[in-house]
Amino acid sequence: MDGFQAYGAGKAGGAFDPLTFIRQPQTVIRILCWLFSIVILGCVANEGYVNRPDEVEEYCIFNRNQNACNYAIAMGTLGFLCSAGFLALDVYFPQISGVKDRKKAVMLDIGVWKMLVFF
């Protein structure tokens, strides 16, 4: 148990190394999630609504269900904001020295992604 610290608090306060940060698996996954959320949001917002020549109003391409497009746009937006926010938190995380604050950050990360995946 020598050198064991909860939530990595023993390593807090170190210098930020961008190369090491980019190579971490969680950083790669967050960047990919951020890019995929941009793709989803862009596709649905740009090409998700069409109209026929004989109709005036646009409708959603997902079975003409407006709620389906609204849901896709909401999930794309939430994914974009959460990925960007947690990427920023990952940059700031090594500077957090309090175990309780680190625990809150980790639990927030787990809780938000669990809600997004199962919602």
C-alpha cells in the first residue's frame, strides 16, 4: 500500500505534458466522441429535414417524426458539450489535489456518460 493514493491524488500538481495527455486512451476516446457528435449534429441539422415539392413545411426524414430529429439534435448537442467539457476537465484534473474534488470529478464523468448512453 506504499504510494497508494485515492483517485491519483499523489500525482497532483505535476507539470502538464501535452504529448502524454494526447496519448492517453481516455483523451483519444473523448476526442473521437467529440468528432462523432459534430458529425451527428451536422448530418441531422443539415440533411435531417426535407420537403416535397407539393408540401410547404419541412418534415423529419425519420418516419416524418419531428421528435426523432429533435432527439438526435439534442443528443448530438449534449455529446458535443459533454465531450468538450470533460476534455477540459481532463486537462485540469492533474492540478486538483483534493481527494474529494477528484472523486466528484470522476463520479460526474461516470454519471453523465451513463445517463447519455442509457437515455
